[in-house]
Amino acid sequence: MAAHAGAKPKAASGRDRYLDLLRSLALVRVVVYHLFGLAWLSIVFPSMGVMFALAGSLMARSLSRPAWSVIRGRLRRLLPPMWAFGAIVLTGMFAAGWKPDKAQGLWWWAKLFNYVVPFGTPPFPWTVGSKNGLLEQTWAVQAAEPLWYLRAYLWFVLASPLLLKLFRKVPWAVLAAPLALTAVLGTGVVTIPGDTGSVITDFVTYAACWVLGFAHHDGLIQRMPRYLLVSCSAMVMAFGLWWASGHPTKDGWDLNDIPLAQAFWSFGFCAILLAYSPSWQALPGKLARYDRLVTLSNNRAVTIYLWHNALIALAVPILDQLWNIPYIGTRFDGFFTQTYDEWMFVLVWPLIGVMILSTGWIEDVAAKRSPRLWPDGRSKGRKKR
């Protein structure tokens, strides 16, 4: 199979705005899911599968250059924003009273290295601070929850040179292998305990989506008859839902906690999304009004993803101050109580904006670009005029 046979032409700017739009939608969906906890969102739009598929497509494109330089560039862009996150969050954890686990000894300190390079699961306290503190005692869990994605992304980046070579030799086998491995783990035929099990499970659950990104870049998806691709994808997705129906979580059909269902549903969903990929050079029609937001979210994707859950936790004590305002606290108590989650949704976006302004520039520095406070493409447009 030729390395780039059938690949779609890219926009002159090098950006595919359809893919950028999907990434923006995935980020918004992640925030909404973590805020409202709606299990059905994992079915309506499997954002993590989408994000891995898009990243896989971009990785295949980048690997036209020497593999080591690509890996080094990806790590350079990923790690500095994570270091800033880890420095702030760890400082907060220790200040709130978190202490080393003496039972684990030096191993506990060694695991802290995962805040530097996320090879495994970084440690964090399940409860920290006091019951009457500013933040809920579970804030550290919420803050650290998104780090699994960076861990999986790191392993995908490291594995991509070999994966891409294998894919271009035996594409269908490499596409199917992660689903088969997920079936082995997801059905309990093989059980891998502890952090190692979490790392491997996350990897194989989304590996098919990552490799699907290779297929998108190389044009394999586009060469398939669309009716055949959609039909096969629908059957794969149906299997995922069938498995979820027999293995519901306490929240129902939450695919994020059902790896086998997640793998099959996300794979089929992403295959259809990528099959209909129009490769826009610019957002069309009414979507054009969101161009600046799409540009901003793509330029600050790591910052938004890293910080959104911690900012959701921070929104709680900020909103609670409403009850300290005499007139509002007494007059609208019932209204604010009933619409509390909606007010959190309104508040979390300005908080994300503050974090973009205060730490987002680290993404530019990591990518060896001039630091920008609010990279929504507006200044670039002014220069053209």
C-alpha cells in the first residue's frame, strides 16, 4: 500500500477546518460531560475517540519527517503545559495537607515523576483539606482525572512510528487488532491489575481510533465504498451498544466505564465522521461565525483539557458566594439551587478564559512560537487587510 496514495488534498494553510471543528466539539463535550455527568453524552458524541482519531491523522501526516524529530516535537508541545499544571496542582495538594505515603517509601516519590512525564498514573489524594475548606475535599481527584488522556497520548506518540509502518503493510490487521485486544480485556478473559492494567486498557481501547486516523490520512477510508463503510461501522457500533446494554454502570450506559463498548462504538462513530470528511479550507455558511472560537480552542486544546475539571471544582465555591449577598441569597435561593449546574456551566467558560490568558502562552513557547494571549486568528486577519 502506497504511503500516501489517495490522501485528500489539504488546505493551503495546512489546517483542515472540518477536523478543527470536530476537535472543538470534542472539547466542549468533555467539559459538559464532566460538569453534568450525563452518561448518554458518551454515546451521542464519543469525544475521546474523536480526539484520538484526529491526533492519529495528524501524527501520520507528521511522520513524513524523521520519526525521532516528530516524537521530540510532540513531547515538547505536550509536556511544558503539563509541568505548569503539575506545579500548581501539586503545590495546592501539599499546601492542603497531602503527605508522602510512608508505606510505599521511595516508590511513592518515584510515581510523582508521572507529573513530569506521564508514563503511568500520577498519585493524588482521594480527599484533601478540611470539610469546611474553600474547595471540596475531592478536588484533587477531579483535577487529576484528565491526566489519563495525556498518558495514553504519550504512549500513542511513542508507538506511532512502528504502528504506522505496520499499518502500511497490513492495514486491516492493524485496524482490527486493537478491537480484538479490547475484547480480550473487556470480557475478562485476561485481567491485568493495578496501574499497568489501566495504562494497557486505555491504550487498546482507543488504539483503533488512533490507527483509524492513519487510515484517514492515507486515504484508505476514502477509497472504501461508502455504503460498505457505513454498513460495517453500524454493525460495529451496534455490537458496542449491545455490550453496554448487558454491562451498565451505576450511571447507566456510560461508555467511558465500559471499555469494550467504548472501543467498538467510538471506532464505528469515528469511521463515519472521517468518511464524510469534507476537508474544509474555511468553515462554511453559518459555521463561519464560530471561526474564532474554533481557532482559539484548537490553539489552546491542551490548556483547556488540562484545566477544565479543576476549574469546574473551583466554580463551586465561587457560586456559593451568591448566598452571601443578602438580597439575592434570600430572594432567589430556590432558583439558584434548582439551576446550580447551569450556573456552573455559565461560569466555567470565563474561568477557562482566564486560564488561557494566564497559562495558555506556554503552549506557544513549547511549540517555539511567539507567545500569544488570545490566539483566535483575529490579529492574523487584520494583517491581511
